[in-house]
Amino acid sequence: MPLEPTQRTLNLGTKYGPEFACLPLKITLGTYMEGIQRGADTIVTSGGVGPCRAGYYSALHKKILSGVGCDVRMVVFEPPMSHKRDTLAKVKMLNSAHLSGLSIIELLYPVYAELLALDHLERALRRAMPRETVKGASEAGYKKGVEMVFAAAGTRQIREAEAEGLRLLRSTPQDETADPVRIGMVGEIYVLLEPASNLYMERVLGELGAEVHKSMYLTNWIMGNVVVEGGGFSARKAAAKYLPEMVGGHGQDSVGNTVIYAEQGLDGVIQLAPFTCIPEIVAKAVLARVSEEHSIPVLSFFLDEQTGEAGMRTRLEAFVDMLKTRKAGAARAVSASRNNKREPLRVIS
Amino acid sequence: MASSLLIGIPQSLKYFGFSRVWESFLAESGFDLVYSGPTTKDVVDKGIECSVSEACLPVKLIHGEVASLEGKVDRVFLPRLVNISGTTVFCPKFLGMPDMVRASLGNKVELLSPRIDLRKGPRDVSRSFLESVRGLGEGGMRAARTRLRDLVASLRIPQDFDAAPVAAAATVADGTPEDGPTIGVLGYPYLVENEYASMGLVRKLAGRGVRVLKVPDVSEADLASVSGEFDKQVFWYFSDRVVKAGYHWCRAGAVDGLIHLTAFGCGPDAIADKLLELEARRSGLPYLTVSVDECSGEAGVVTRVEAFVDMLTRVPGGQRYGGMNHNVESDVSAYGAVSSCSHCANGGNGERSHCAAGTDATDAQPWHQVRP
Ligand code: SF4
Ligand code: SF4
């Protein structure tokens, strides 16, 4: 099983992968190479059909790997709903232990429960962090919860570990009166979900006193793409006025989720994407119009191996400060208007 | 008869190889047409001003071309290019181009953006064309309607370029010295055919006695002949043709070297360039990547191209090198080094911008420290 990506993984991917490849392509290439070095002879990966580059990764990786002399067997799962026969054939090929269909599903069930538990713990952490009165307490509670979930075996134990973790998180001393700025995070799924690739941005935002709302968690992505293809209907519908075309990746979702966040009254949105990510570049251009028409500030980050943490932190600090002053300004406007009974400002509720 | 509407078309669209479809349809619908004109520094500056910094040069050019038409035309024709081959789609930036332009220039120009997606069949494309001009057309609409169906069907057959500054054939016929090397120039038409953006690459090569071959010179049959080489067809229309042209030249031994002209930060070329580089290496063909953006200095291109041509010329008869792949990578745009960029005043604002002028070098710390 692949390890968490590290600097070494990225160096490998950057060395052998194309310079302008997006971060996920480089990291996955580095992960394969590390796996091969640890003796793996088969790579199981996902395919895709475009229009963005993800779907072509496997074909390119294969050529690069054979170019450096490691001809490894690659099993590429194309989107199952549109490649049913192909998917079943590959499951059978990999199913050397000849597990029955039912037992495979039984195997998958706890894995999914575990992912669900991790997502729930993370959401609870994002809510607790800006309200904590003891610095780092929620982080510690979250880590404890994650450890318990990993230690649990079987769905029931995982559920118990999750409940215990959530209780721990909620019991950390918090200032319930706090009204932190709420920031929605949109963008490309890899850098949204892999904290190592976005320089632990959610933690930095939590430390700056912001409550982070992520538009995508692995579990709702799995439900979205694997089970129901193109599952992000509501985001795509919300994006229709600004970006009606499917531009690949999560470009449309970034736009739609920003519209939804604006309507939900969040204070700002951060767009995250790997450098040269095509759909997110289209989205960034369109988000300028969404930001103006829905008066919600949007900050975009295009990340790659040279993105510096210091630079990122300073931009985040400036953004959070701006949102705080904007939120305070809006609150003052409401109380002022209430006092002299004038038509209240259109306040973001 | 009221004077007919004037429709402006961004210059880059002229080089797409099927511009005659919309030129005929719009002309026969009674509109007057005008292209935005060859690229100038002013068009590039306008493009930079109204597009996101991460956009590639061609996207910035189209934004600049649309901006330069502001106030001079009644509508700007900017189609949503999705699919004209039935299989390969256009780069996602073209899929979203009308929305990107509308986001920054929406209140200044009115766009005509029919959706061109042949996967849904010619009738859908025709309907989309007619829809886009509804209420604007002159008397000629009926005539245009009947011709439209076969015009749309002809989308599949790329036309040759009448707009090419130096038609490849001219370089071959006009007495180029017999032993001059032949170079295959790979790249998207809206870059290779754009004199400003390509810094006159083709013209300069021809001027140095090089016989230049371009992607449109490769027949459809030759392109198809190499499709077996790929586990998967490259997704994007132009990238698929560029990669196949490169593979064909490697196979047919038709060239002594390959130059790939690519835009800095181009998404599809991250894949296309690597496929071409690996193939050139496998065939022992010298391969040069020239990556350009709005900060590219012409001097940089000239010196590297000349070095490449010299290297090919020094070997008598320009025959192939066994395995020696003169793979001069590194991009020309002084990326990574401080460059005095005439176009963009912005220094790096923490976020790595294409133009590294002013980026704080200490900022580029190791990508990831594993937190305890
Ligand atoms: S969505 Fe962006 S990062 Fe992901 S594969 Fe496509 S271009 Fe690369
Ligand atoms: S293919 Fe490359 S150069 Fe062309 S529009 Fe897309 S990203 Fe830009």
C-alpha cells in the first residue's frame, strides 16, 4: 500500500515526470516508483476519459516507467458505470484469492466506514478549532480519535471509535459565543483532500481563527463519482449561469460551490488547485464574476513543489483579516440600520 | 437596406484549420466580417490585463483580440469549441473560453458563441449556429441555412492554411540548399502560425536554409497510421494531431530534428511534450522544446534555435544521431530567473507567477516538512 507522499516522493515524480505536469501526476508517479522500489510488480490505478489530464495519467506513466526500464503491470480501472465489463474483468484478474463477490463487498464495507469516520472527525475538528480556548486541544482530540479509528477492527468498532473521537473533540474547552469567519474551500480534489499537498492550509486557517468548510470530502466524492457518475449535481446546477460547460476535473464544482457558499452566507472562499490545472484556471477566471455578483471574496492558490509556506501564510493572514473586518463592518451596519429604522442593508445573514 | 451588422472574429481563430465554416455561414447570413488583425504588443498587454495570470499565452491572446475589437464591431464571434472530430475534444480552456471572456469583458462586448460539438451530430451544431444569430440575421438567412448542413459536415476536413506567413512548400521549393537539414516544427496552429507569439520561428528557420515541415503537412492517412502506438488516444484535438505528426516524422525518417513550440504552463503539452520527447529519444532524433509566454525574449529563442540548427547542419547530410538526444529542455521565458518583463509589471506576490521577476527566492522552501 502506498505511504503518505513525502518530499522524496515528489522529487521522484518531478525528476521523471513532465515539468508542467500537475502536482497529482508527479506525486502519483513518485508513489508508483517508490512502490516498485519496495517490490510492487503491479500498479492498480484509476483511468478516466478527460477532458482534463487525469484520465491520461496511467497511459503516460506507463510510457515513462518503461522509458526508465521498469515494465510493471498496470491495471487501470476506467469509470465503472460506463465500463462495466472492463471493471469486472479487472476485479476478477486481481482477485487472486478468488473471493466471492459478496465477500469483496464485505471487505469494502469497513473501509468505507473508516473513511466516513475520518471525514466526520475532520469536520468536527474544523468546527472546534477556531472556537478552542486551549490552543491545540482540538488537534490533539482529533489525533486521538483518528488513532482509535485506525486501531478499530470491523465496522462496529470503527463506529464506536468514531463516536468516542467526536465526544473527545466536543469536550475540548470552547468559546461557544465565538463567531468565527467561515471560509469555503473549493478546487481540485487532490490538493483539497491531501493536506501534505496544500501545506496543511486548513490547519493554518484554523489557527488564524477561521472555520473551514470543505466542498469535497473523499466519501462524498466516492458517492459522487464512483457510484453515481457526475454526482455533484447541485454544484453544477448552481454554476450553470457562469460556467455551463463540463470543463473536466472539478472546475464546474468550484464555481457552483462558490455560488452555494455565497448564498449560505459564508464570508469568503479559497480556491485550491495544482499549478497549470486546466479546469481550475477556467474556474478562476469565471470566479471573478461570481465574486463580484455575489459579493463574496475569493482567493486562489495554484500550488506546486515550489510553493512556499511563508508566502502562503502571509496571503492567508491578509485574507482572514480582510474577512474579519468585512464581517465586523457588516455587523455594525445591521445594528446601525436597526437603530434608525432605515431600510436594513442587504446583509449576508 | 439597413447596413448589415459587423461581426469581429479573434485573429487566433483564423489558424484553426476550419475557419471557413463560420466565415461562409456568417458571410452568407449577410453579416460583414473582420478579423482582429495580427498580434501586437498592445494586443498582448490587453490580453494580460483581462485574463488570469495562470492562463497560457494563447488564451491571453484571444482575450486581447476580443478586447481590441471593443467598440469597433456589433458582435464578437467566439464559438464554444468542444469537438469536431467525433472523438477528441478541445482543451478545457476552449470549452470554457466564452465564459472566461464573458467574466472579464462581458459588459464591454457581446459574444456570438455557438456550441460546436460534433459528437451530437451536425444537426445540433447547425441548430446552435442558427440559434446564435437569431434575430440578427439579414435577408440571407434562408440561403445560409441550406448551405449550413454541408458546411458543418466539412468541419472534419481541415483546410490548408492560406494564412501561413511562410507556407512550408515555399521553403522547400525556393532552392533551399540541398544539404540543409529538415526540421519538423510541432505545435498548435494558433502558436506556430502566429508571427508574434512564435517569434517568427518558422520564418527564421527558413531564413537559415532549413526545410521546414509543419503539422498540417502530414496527411490524414499518415496521422492515422501511427494511432496504434498509443494505449489511449490523446484526448485533445490539436494535441492528438501534433503528437501523431511527431510520431510519423520519427517513423518515416522524414526529418533531421524536431522542434516543439509550446506555451508555458500548457496543460495538454505536459503530456504531449513528454510523449514526443520519449519517442524522439527512442528514434535517436534531436528534439528541442521551446516554451514561450508573454515574457519570452526573442533573443533567447534565436540563440537556442540557431544552436540547434548548427548542430544539425554540422553533421554532413544531416543524418540521424545514434541515440544522442540533444534534448535541450529549459524554457526560454527566463522563468526561474529574474527577467525584466516588458509586459507584466507584477512581481511574484508570494504566489508563483509565470514570470519569476521579483519572486523572493528564499520563499521556495522544501515542499513538505512532515509535521510531528
Ligand atoms: S483537474 Fe487539474 S490537477 Fe487534476 S488532472 Fe486535471 S489538470 Fe491535473
Ligand atoms: S492546449 Fe495548451 S496552449 Fe492551447 S489553450 Fe490549452 S493550455 Fe493553452
